[in-house]
Amino acid sequence: MGHFTCHGEVPCISDHRLEFEVGWFTETIPPFCASFVPRGRLIVHVDCDLYSSASVVFECLRPHLVPGSIVIMDEAGTGDEYRAFVEAAISAVPIAHAGCAVAAVVNEVP
């Protein structure tokens, strides 16, 4: 497994385009998505490990994804994140992969 740590603290990043939401996916993603106003295409990095968490992320983000958005799944090859992505009916074309990680460009979100 990974070794990155900030010793329990949220990383301090000065990029105004980036936000950290701390907490359980089921408790943080729905309220975030309800108030989120996208300004165009998104880049979404999904690192959920579990199907149940990935499913929450994709169902909540689905209305915000537009053609040209990029979705990165760090464990798409293990099945859980990819299965949630497919079940959310998001059409995309893979553009890069390394190990189990996949990056895809969204074509359509019916």
C-alpha cells in the first residue's frame, strides 16, 4: 500500500481550483455535489478502494460530468471502481493506463 502521509493533517495547497473534503464518502460527497457548481469540464481522481464508496462518488458526480471531462481511477483494474463507473452509465474512452490505474475522457452521460 501507499506511504504518503501528512500526519493526519489536510495538505496545505494554495491552488484555488482544489478542495479537500474530509470524511466518509457517504457523508461528504452528496452534500458537496449538491452545492457544487462546475465551470466546465472536470478532472476527477477517484481513489475509493471499495465499490460502495465509488458508487456514491459516480452517482453524485454524474450530473456534473460533461463530454471532455477526465476521470482517473487508481484501481480500475481491480474491478470495484470500474464496476461503479460502468453502472453509472458514463460513456468514456480510455486515454492512459498504468498498472491498475486508468484515465478516461467522458464521451456522454445520458
